[in-house]
Amino acid sequence: MADPYAPSPKDKFTFGLWTVGHTGKDPFGEPTRPRLTPAEIVDLLGEVEGVHGVNFHDNDLVPIDASSQQADQIKSEFARALRRTRLRVAMATTNLFGDPAFRDGAFTSNDAEVRAYAVHKTMRAMDLGAEFGAQVYVFWGGREGAETDASKDPVEAEDRFRRAIDFLCEYSIERGYGYRFALEAKPNEPRGHLYFPTTGHYLAFIQTLAHKDMVGVNPEVAHEHMAGLNFVHAVAAAISADKLFHIDLNDQEFGRFDQDYRFGSVNLKHAFFLVKLLEDHKYAGYRHFDAHAYRTADRADVIEFARGCMRTYLILREKARRWSADDQVRRILKQVARPSKDLDSLWGTYSRAHAETLLGMTFDRVAMASRTLPYERLDQRTMEILLGVD
Ligand code: GLT
Ligand code: MN
Ligand code: MN
């Protein structure tokens, strides 16, 4: 029988060059895996099978100090690897955090020359992404923050960030790139504090932009969990605002540093409700695994890591279907939902007559409070479905 959890490019699973290409280097230790060229990373992803595409930062593909000859050589090897493996480039982004020039921010730096360089570097990186057909452009402001608020006015920092995004939207429009911009929040790390700590902050910020229609969010599981927040709710807010342009899937122990673990490997129940949310709302964008293998992994284990991300997603997708079709679940959901079109329409649109009717109503608080809400039973049934008990 065919493997029901085998991924297919239709599932739109993607990986960044920096994810499967991660060398295992961390703040305390040297690399544990050899550095691979972009073409070698694409070949590795080709071995994984079922992957849709690959994403990159400008400098994952072309090192920051490469000559134009070197750049051409790297790009043509990368393009050949893409053809060999039938992978495509889905998303591109700019590295605005690695170079020491960005040590006090990129778009939000105090130094006008650094700000101009950040915009220049992003335009170049957008050109590079467009050359390979990227459709989504991510902005992760890794250095857009502060250790001390003595260093700059945070309102000024927000204004600078806004001006940069407005300018870059115009650039994309003028060049006809058709990018959808996706802003990625994180509460801290590598800075002590980042200016846009949660997806909610970005959803509010987007409404202040000149081209708000082309800008959405790229929420990441680990980032919201670092702040102790419910990621499913953050994604729900993005879906509800029609702003879920991209998603970074991984996993994370609450309250820890940014661990970027294999999807679903820590908080299985949250991962289940996340997959269910994405599937229930027919999320049609890329599902990017912004994660990396344990530092102990070798090449073969990195491949297992990538397979595991996709497989867990697909297992949870199947579980979500089961959950929705489960008799006990349905019975309880039916019992707790007490719909009334008449009541809802009373306050659905405002009119003085509706307001008067509502004001004139009497409510039986005791009856409302005594209705059964068997959420213990519902949650236990959820756990049993997740644990494979029929
Ligand atoms: C970096 C970060 C990620 C971002 C990437 C995009 S780079 O790995 O931790 O969350 O998505 O810039
Ligand atoms: Mn990310
Ligand atoms: Mn992360």
C-alpha cells in the first residue's frame, strides 16, 4: 500500500538553504557538519522527496563579498541543481543581521548610511529572488531592536521601518516583481528586545503602510512560543485579517532560546491544532519548515529531520480529519453550539430598533450558567485520537 504520509510538491512544503544547510554551529560550539554549497543543499533536498521548493537569504546563495564572476558561477550551479531536482524557489529574504554593519539595526539603525545600505541590499536581494522566481519576500528584523532604550526613540525606529517597507513596496511594483511581503516577528534574540515582538504587532503596523494590500505576516511557531503566547491564536488573527502570506513551521520549548526544532517534536497538541487550523481554513501558501536538525545529526539524519517535519504535518492533517469526523467530537460540538440566527442578527447590524429590542430583553443568567460544557470529555477524546486510540 502506498504510504499515506508521503509528501508531494502539491503540499507546498519548503525548506530554507539555512535550515537543512545548518552546520550545527551555535554560540558555544563550532560546526558539527560540513558547510554545503547551495547546489549541494538542493541536491540533499532532492533526496528527501516530496519537497516543493527552497528559500534563501541573499547571502545564503551569494556570499556578501563574492565577486560578480563568483556570483554568476554559484547562481548557475544552483539553477542546474534546481532543474535536476525539480525544486523551485518559493521565497527569498535579505540577511540584514549577520554583518557587523547591522549591529545596531538595519532599517532602524541610528546611522543614515547603514539605513541606506540596508535598503540598497534589500533591493539587490529582491532582484536575486525575482531572478529565481520567488513569489514571497520575507522580512525578519533580527537586529531591529535594542539592548537599551537609551540608544534610540522606539517611535522613530518604527517610522524608519515603515519608510523602508513603503519604499521597497514601490520598488517591487515598479520592477513588476509581484512580491507579497511577509513580516516575521520575534520577541528577542539576537537583540535583547526586538521592536516587532509578536505577529499581532505586525498586523497592527501593516495597517499604517502605504501599500498595505501587498504586505502580510510570516508567523513562526518558535517565536510566539518564546514569548509564551498561543501560536494557533496568532495564526488565527493573521487568517482572520487575510494576512497569512507565509508560515514558518518548527517547534520550541516554551520560554527557551530560539530552538528551531523539527516540526511537531515538542508541543504535539499545539501542532495538531495548528495543522487543523491551516487545513480548516484552506491555507494555500507555502509551508516552510524554518527549523534545523539537532547538532548531533549527520547528513543522513538531516534527511530524516526534513522527512520528519513533513511526515508529522501529514499525520496531523489526517488526525485533524479524523477528529472532525469523530462521532463523540461531533456530538459534543453539537451540544455546546447553541446557534440562533435571530439573536445574532439582532446585533449583527446596528439599528436603533435592534438596540431597543436588545435593551428590552431579559436574560436567564442561571439557565445560561447551568448549561453543560463537557470540555474535559472533548479534550480527552482529542488526546485519544492524537494517541491513536479508537
Ligand atoms: C533566521 C531566523 C528565522 C528567519 C530567517 C529569515 S533567518 O534563521 O531565525 O526565523 O525566518 O530571515
Ligand atoms: Mn523564521
Ligand atoms: Mn526561529
